[in-house]
Amino acid sequence: MYIAHISISEFRGIKSLEWSPSPSVNCLIGPGDSCKTTILDAIEIGLTPRFGYTGKDPDLFGCDPTKEPEICLTLVELPDELIVEQKYGFYLRGWNETDQKVNDEKADGDQIALTIKALLDPETLEWRWEIFNERLEGEQPRFAFKDAKPIAPSRLGELRWS
């Protein structure tokens, strides 16, 4: 499994970002305060739903309480247990590697894809996770922690020596 497409809006220092990372190794290079860590934080938040996980005012773009941060991660080469109809099979999308485009309906040549959306409520500062597909109307199905646990990213932090 890998992330085929990332869409981030109004999260911390990112007004809008659309990126299709390589399926292998990616390097984030840039000066300090260019949002490299913010992108990694967004991936971690998007793939790690937690009950009662709250954000902070700086998670809102420009600390503006009218902004509603949103992180969408489109995954491909999914584990079989996530794509069965009893799970998220009805909400699958297509990923066209050639066009670097997510399609709401899987077309010929597309890979099976699933988009997870994390949204931060600016009033309560609580995150919620759902499965996203533009063809769905009304409330989107929730993405459960038990389903995220086997795919959650591991992140190495700064080593501190005493």
C-alpha cells in the first residue's frame, strides 16, 4: 500500500497543496519554515484516527477560526480486508497513474483507490475521519481506528541523549 495522492488545505502553513508522491522514496527538501514537517504531520494525522484527538489553534491556517483544515490521502494497493463490500468496497475510487488523477469511478487502467479525509472542526478543534468520494451525498462513512491501525505510519522522531 502507498499514498498515491495528497491534498491538504488550510492546515497550519499550507493554504493548498496537491501532490502525487512517488510510490518509492520521496525527499522533502527546503529551507526552515517551508512546511516539510507539516506535510509529514498531515500524513500522520490522516492515517491515524484517534478518539478524542484534538487539534490546536495553530492547526488552523493563519490561526483563523473561520478556516476548516482538510487532509485527503488517496491510497492504492490496499489490503484486501479494506476493499470488500462489507468494509469500504462501495466507496472505492480509481487512481490513474499516467494522468496522476483520482477518479470517483474506477475507469479502465485505473488502480483501485480509497480516499481518507481528516477534517478539523474550527469550533471544537476535534478531528474526524471519513471515507471520501465525491459521488456520495450526505454524511460520509467514518474511517475506523481499527481499520487504520494496521496501515498507520511509523515515524522516527528526534533522538534525545541525556
